[in-house]
Amino acid sequence: MVELLPVSELISNHPAHIRESFHPDYEKGAGFVIDKVKPLQETNIPITDLGFMRADAVYDVVTVSRGKFFKLENHQKRFARSCSRMRLTNPYNSDQEAKILNDLVAKTGLKDAFVWWCVTRGSNPNFPSDRLNPNKFNNRFFAFAVPYIFIKEDKDKVKGINLYISQDYIRIPPGSIDPRAKNFCQLDLAMSLFEAGDHGANWSVLSDGEGALVEAPGCNIFVVKDNQISTPNIGCLEGITRETTIELATEMNLIVKTRRVTIEELQSADEVFLTSSAGGILPVSFLSGEQFGEGVGPITKQIHNLYWKKRWDGWEAQDVDYLGGEN
């Protein structure tokens, strides 16, 4: 029988994950504010920035494992699309952006890191009439690198998480905010997590209000039925881990479809899992407290293990330059 790789345990104990040397100021992480690298605890955002005041910003997250970025170029390209869709201008080009992200990881010495960055609208222009023109805003760049974050630990994944279908909230419709752009407008997702907690669940998933699944907070969702895998194709982020899962399932000669997936299909699925940069493949075994199938299924286990094995073998990887980071 295939068992889930104990990823957190391996990261804690395997020599390939031992942190490089770093200055004590960067113990908790490193941040980049507008144009400077700083220890995480010294970072701040101007209070009048519209990213803070109105959630007017886009962001992305790339992860590092065993000293290697995973699919950095894919994340950068998605971030560029997000900026374009929200009419934001990144102050830095792709090469400059990649160097900033590398320097943050190098400062911390982390071999396993969660690297986040964003572009905000900035403050309002001086003249009210200029607010009609996105080119009149001084868009700003922020970023940070911290130790790798898992949404759920090994023990939770082995058991399979308890997922709750939100009854009180639906995802912001695509006609309001383009979900393909990784943006700050996520209060619906945040409130659904509180709702899930109120019902004794571990995580939530939202629908479009018309019976179709869209996404979970920070995650895409996949359902497995009769060895066929399906994931929503509307109302959700074009996740990099989602993309990776489709590639892995295809490599395993499984049928994968991106299409409209209903709540009823979730309820009658053989297996369910979530995908996220913050954790990879997250098995689901319970729906509102009721177990379906036999818990964590074989396809979920195989994809989970293949994901980490390929990552640790250097698949789609780019080495962090620890020696070339900003001093």
C-alpha cells in the first residue's frame, strides 16, 4: 500500500534542508520595501497606500525547497499577467524581480522558504482628476521571504482534512474581480474559513452560488471519480500547483479535465484533494464531518508523493544563489 511521504518530517531532518549561514537580524525572514532589503521585523507599508486602504494590489508566492526555487519563471509570468489584468505597473523588470526574490532568500539562508511579493497601486495622486488614469499612480513593490509555510502538517494530511462547503458565502464573481489575477480581494474566503471553524471543519471551499465549485482559500480543488480527475475551470485562480498537478496526473496516464464541477460531484467523489504552494497536495477525507470513500485515496497519495519526489530531484528548479545575494 502506498503511504504519504512525511514531508514535514523529512524537511526537519534531511541534511539537504539545513539552513545556510545568515546574519541574526534575518532569523525570522527578510523583506523588500519599495527599494530596500530589510530584516522582516523592520518592514512597513505606508498607511496611505491603496494596497492597504482598498486591497488594490496583486501578489504571488513562489516556494523554495532544498535551496531551489520551484517554477519561478511560471510564477513570474503569472504575476505579470496579474499586473496587466489589474492595470498595475511593476517597477522592476523580470530579471530585477528574480534577483530581489533571490536576495531575500539568500539573506535568510533558508533552504525551504515561502517567498511572497506584490505590487500595490500606491497612494492617490495629488489631483483628483488623475485618479481616472492608472498611469498617474506610483505603483510600489513589496516582498518577503520566511520559513516555508504548510497549510497542514503531516498528521493532518495522513488523516485527510475535514472540508466544509460554505453556506454563507460565495466567491466574488469573475465579472466583479478577475479571479485569474492573484489579488488582495479575499474577504469572502477569509470569512468562509471562520464559518468552517464554527462547524468543526479544517478548511472551506466556495461555490459560485449556482451549484458550481470554484476554489478554496489559497487552494484549487480536485475531485476524483472512477479514476478520472476534474478541477474547476471558472471562478478560480490559475494555480501553479494546479498546473503542476495536471502535469503529474497526465504523466501517470490519468484522465484530467478542467470543467464546471458541481457541489454534488464533490459530495459523491471517490477522492478529493486541494492544491496550494503552501503545502503542495492536501488530501481531503471528510466533508462537513462525514467521511467519504476510504479516506485518503490511492490517486491522491501517488500525486502527493510524486510531487515532492520530483521537486526534490530538481524538477523545474532554479538554484538560489546564496553567495551572490545582496550583502
